[in-house]
Amino acid sequence: MALTVLDGGMGGELIRRHTGSRGELWSAQALLDAPESVAEVHRDYIDAGARVIITNTYSTIPSYLGKAGLEDRYLELANLAGEIARRVADDAEAEVTVAGSIPPLGESYRFDLVPPDDEAREVYEPLVRTLVPYVDLFLCETMSCVREAVNAAAAVRAVSDKPLWISWTLHETAGKGLRSQETIEAAVQAVEPFTPAALLFNCTSPEAISAGLAELRELTEVPMGAYPNRLIIPEGWTLDNDVATGYREMSVEEFQEHARHWQALGATMIGGCCGLGPEFIRAIA
């Protein structure tokens, strides 16, 4: 089956171009200071061969924006991110799909900080409504536990019947399931009522993804995908605390080998997350 190439990381790429932020606002900083840089990153991924680009809405959420007193601007910035992605996709010579990023609402990887269900859906549903005019599908990404994915997927389905992709982040030790150590089987069963069009793993090690895909293919016939990161996330990390992330060495050639293995396991959608820029996407495209 043909491979659908996804884009790579947005936040790290913006930082590399000096328009993102390592603290507080992360990739949302560029929407405030240099929104055209977001468009440039999208274009560079498309030029590299990506045919799915993800909106820069990962950190346009109240919990991140609130650190700078900007929580009341979350829908304004989400709207801008959606508009930028749609414009770039429509201007591209190739056919490009826009995926609306529906991210964690507390901190990435922190299943212990997932907000209560009613609070989560009060934030998610307006975000989905804001993105509906711009996106072709919704991507609930970096989901660290079953409940986080259910809240995000339920909010999408409360607003839209557009295709829904769900992507979990896995425990760094291969075979231990989600970051929460809940099983992949439990995660799949919990989201089945929302009729996902694809199930993926992202923002975790290639080795954990390989183990996850081998398990996932025995649980579902829904199309599978993967987009790993190059970061090592220690327990207790948040975007702006003093716990330092590590860095995973992975060359472009090594990424290609992982991608080939994932295709052999049945993955039909592959891209990159934190630390994987256009050169990685070009290599698999």
C-alpha cells in the first residue's frame, strides 16, 4: 500500500529558525511574533514531500498561553494557525491534506496532569469548531493515556464528522504500552466508538513505536501510522520546569530504516515529530 508522508516537527523547527520558544509558549510564540515563519515551515515540509501538514495548534491552548497571560487568545491564535495551514496547502502544486492538531491540555506525556473530563471538553470543543473551516481531518496527538484520547476524540465527534486520527505517545520502554502504562488494547477499545480513520503513535522512541505497531496490527484493521521524536523525556518533565530532556541520536539513514520496518509492519502513514525536520521527511518521501 502506498505511503502517506506526514510533515515533521513544528516547534523545534521554529526554534531552529529563531521564531519559536523553548519555554512557556513553545510553537505558539511564532504566531505572535512571526506568523509567516509558520507558513514557511509548512511550505518546506511540502517541498520535502509531505502530503499531510499539521496545524500549529499544539500550544495554542489555555494552559500554555496562560503562562504569559494570553489564555483568552487561544481561539484567535488557533484560527490564525488554521488559516495559515489552509492557505499554504491550497497554494501548493501538490494535493496536500491539512490535519487539525488536537493536543494534550495539560503537559505533554503527563497522564497525571490530564484535566477533568468536563474541563477538557470545554476547551476542546471550541478549538475543534475554530478549526473546522480550515482542516480536512482532525488529529488527536500525543495522547498519553486512555482518558486523554477519549476526551479529545469525543470533543471532535461532538462538533464534526470529518475524519479522525488518534495518535498516542508510548512509554519509552518498548512493550509497556502508553505513557500511563495502560495497554494499547485498552486504548484501541476505548476510541472505537468514535470511528477513527487512522491510529498512530508519535513523539516517542522508534523502538517503542516498532513494538507498538507490531501489537496494534493484531488489534485492528484501521490504517496505522507513526511519527517519532528525537527527545528522551524523563519522568516529571514539563515544558518550563528544570527537568532536562535528553537527546536521541538518530541519523536520517537510521530513520529511513525504521520507516521501512514500520511499513513492513503495516504502517501506511509516516512522518516526524520533535527534532525531525524537512531533511528527514525528504528522505522517506
